[in-house]
Amino acid sequence: MTNNRLFVETYLNTAGLNARSEDLDLIQDDHFIEIYNKNGMHLFRSLNILEISSYTFEDLCCRQWQHLYERPADEQEKILAAATHFFQLKEPTRVETSLPFRVIEKDTLERLIYDAETKWLVPVFRQSSFEAALTILLDRNTEALPQFFKP
């Protein structure tokens, strides 16, 4: 479960999806990987998020993102604009976004703050039909553990 590339490929094969090999070559074990379909539904998350999150596996799998986290409005708008642009591409290809963002846990005692960057958006296909976006996220926390929220 610590080999991100293998974990992603296994999920894609199981779900009947595929991505270009050269795009999957970008994946490293310290990246956080998420996959979202065209409707914004979260399909996949790499398990290494559990190394820094104070949420449980059950929380991350069963609760909606907006109940778990908050993000500054301007950063949310940039991420939504990038995702909208990506899903409107006539010829789906990977896009380097390099979008920094900050996320704060909403429903934990710790209220950890995560600094990260959406580095790549990668198209995911069902046969040849563009189905989803695989996001490659980089951890930009300066310390080993995320900071605690200070109101």
C-alpha cells in the first residue's frame, strides 16, 4: 500500500479505467493521489494521507469533503477554475497546474493545517472516453507534521 503507482494502477484496472503510462510515470510514493469523476465525485485517494491526517480511514471514506475540511475561498475558486478548464479540454492531456493551497481540518480536536500543491491533473479514461481527473498533490508542509490551527 506504500507503492503509489501500483496502488493507482490496481484501482484503475479494478474500476475499468486507464491512464497513459507516461502520465503514471509522474507518480512518486510521497505524492498524494486523488481521482475525481466529471461530476466531482471522489473515486480514489492514496492511503498515505493517513500519515499526516488526524481523521480516521472511516472519516475519509464515508464523509463528504466539505464536512471535513475548509479552504480559503480564493484558493477554492482557482482550483475549481483549473478543474473546469481541464474537464473542458477537447483533447485530454495532462496539465501542470502548480496550484498551492491550504486546507484546514474542520472536525477534529487538532484542526491541522495542510499546505500542499496540486501539481498535475492527469486524464483518466474508460476505454477512449475521458472519464475522470487524477490529481497529483505535493506536500508543502515545512515540518514533518502539519501545523495546528491557531485562531
